[in-house]
Amino acid sequence: MDLDALLQEYFGTTDLAQATASGQAAGLERLQVDFGLSKDRGQRFALWLLMYTLGAAPDIDVAFKDAQDRDAARDMMELLAGE
């Protein structure tokens, strides 16, 4: 999934600094709903990662039933933290 496409789809802009507070809240809510409804592992991971970077992701153990997905999420968290 393309980050700019995700930002445009959920927030109406590729620059979150230009989105209004209400637009950000509404976009985040739609993002969380789509994450909860998605059955596609790759899409779920991409949506979770976007939520994680925005500080709104569910806990890994809640978000992912599959151990490989949880491990991949932990790896991404470490990568983003620079560890």
C-alpha cells in the first residue's frame, strides 16, 4: 500500500499538518474501522502501521492473531525506534 494514497484516502491530504483536527479525528476513526473489518493480512498490517506511526494503534497482541504478524509488527516498531 502506498502511504500517500492511504493518507489521501483517510485524511483527504498527503500532508497531515494541513488536515483540520476534526478531519484528523474522522480519518483516524475510519482507519480504525477499516482495520477492524479487513481480512487481508497485508492490508491489516499497513493500516496498523499507519495507526502506529500516528500513535493510535491497538496493542500488537490484540491487533494480530498470527504470531508471524506480531513478530513483524515488533520488528517494525524496533526499526522505527532505531534499535
